[in-house]
Amino acid sequence: MGIENDMRSRFFGEEASTRWNQKRLQEELGASYRSENFDIRDWEQVNRLFSSLGKNVSLVIHTAAQPSHDWAAREPHTDFSVNATGTLNILEAARQHCPDAAFIFTSTNKVYGDTPNRLPLIELETRWEIDPSHPFTKGIDESMSIDQTLHSLFGASKVAADVLVQEYGRYFGMKTACFRGGCLTGPNHSGTKLHGFLAYLMLCATLGQEYTVYGYGGKQVRDNIHCFDLINCFHEFYQKPRSGEVYNMGGGRFSNASMKEAIEMCERIAGRAMKWTYTDENRIGDHIWWISDTDKFKSHYPHWKQKFDVAGILKDIYEKNVERWKTKAK
């Protein structure tokens, strides 16, 4: 069962539409997949659907969001209502109709605001890195404060949703978990200028479109996790769910790259030089360096293993999209 109203195309334009993927799911899965087209901010529709399904629901994966810093500042009411009120609607519907279901929420590392930028960072030739003597040298764990920091309005609305998911777990005893991801991607990601940088970067490299790098010398670092690895992570939680959990979830030390490093990888895979420009102005609240410490999740679910590093992710995105991209660009 999917709820999808393709609001992403409203946020970012037709190139970011998810309709192609919805159509693919319907064609491949047939009668075993059902898609509902409505807005999660509509409580009556959400409640009606969950009521009709009842306790047949064993797992809720909530990925719906307005996911852009820049877009949130244009329409704060829309951003907050989608991210916070929409999450409340799904939580409450699940509590009323399938309270024993595992509830997975894709939160974000932006709940930490720009606190990571206060870490002792060292500028290297192609990337920023943390001082190797710092406790977060393996990555940032869940002990980092989400308070007294610049979040961006998007980060603030996701904080509200994140805390709600925790509260429904702790207060009502529901099996909820917040997965605080950074760059979650894969071949089915409808990447666009304002969201989904790795998929969009690969698209730009393939089609010869210009890409703009914002600030930090192009050395800002992100860990990236492939959807295959993330879904396996969700499956582990589903098999043995816990209440009110919070996990930093990303590629970690296994899968990360700076912008400069990612551009070089894209050029190698696409077999052509990229057109890219640089501006000194970074995006508000953007991280200079983010690598997740996933040890907490691994301690709870030791069977989980990652398959894709950044180069593997980019290669998979390219191989599964190159023909579609080129055909669409004609």
C-alpha cells in the first residue's frame, strides 16, 4: 500500500516527479500493490485508509516529507504542515487502528542543526575531516544535542516530527524508530537541484548539465547510503522492533565522499568532464562534515551489513538510469 500524491513535483518541478516510479511499481507488482493518491495532511483521508486496513497493517514506513532547506523558507506553513502535521496524522491513525505495527520514520541529520560545524575540522586537499583525536572520529552518534543551533525551517519541522515519533513510542508504547538519515539515495531517486544531490550530480554528469557547488571549497563531506542497504536496515528493525528508538543512519565511514571527490567519481563513470561552477555562499544550516556513527544500530541489529559505497551507489544510479535520462533529454 502506498500513499503518494506526487507533491515532490510541486516542490521541485516535473523532473523531480515520482509518478514514473509509481507506475513502475504498479506494472511490476500488479494486484499486490495498491496506490492511494491523497495528501497526508488530510486527516479524514488518512484515518479512513488506516481504518479500512485495521490490524492487517504490520509495518508503516513513513518517508513523506518536504525535504529542502531552501524550499521551506519559501512556504513555511506548507513545510511544517507536511513534515509535522502529516507525521502526526499517520502516527495517530496507526495508534488507533494498528497500534502493534512497527513504525519507521525517515527523520534527518538536520535535526542537529549546524552543531556539527562546531566540531574541530581540518582542511585536507579534497575534503574536510574531523580531528582524529575527537570522540566522533568514527562518525557522529546520537549523543549530539539538537538544541541551541541553527536548523533551517526544514530542520525545525523535522525536529517536531522526530520528537512526535519518539513520544508515540515512549508514551503509548508503540514500536517506533526515527532513522536520522543524511543522503539516502539509489537508482529510483528523482534527484533535483534542491534535493537528492548524488543522483542529481550523476544526472548532470551524464547529460552535460551544469552543477553548482555551494561553499566550503567544495570539500564538504557527506556519507551516502544506498536504498538497498537502508531497506535491509528497516527489515532488521521490523523483525525485532523497539519503542521510541533513535538511530543515526547513513553510509558512515564505509560510504562517504566530499563534493570534489563525488564529482571525480561521476566523471569517471560517465566518461566525460563535468560542467560545474562554484559559489562561496553555502546554504543556511548546511553541514561542512557529516559522517554517521551507526554503531548503536549495529549493536541492536548485528546481522545488518552494508553493500554499497559511494562509487558503487553512483555506478548503480548511472547504469539503471542512463538510457531513461538520455531518452527523456531528447
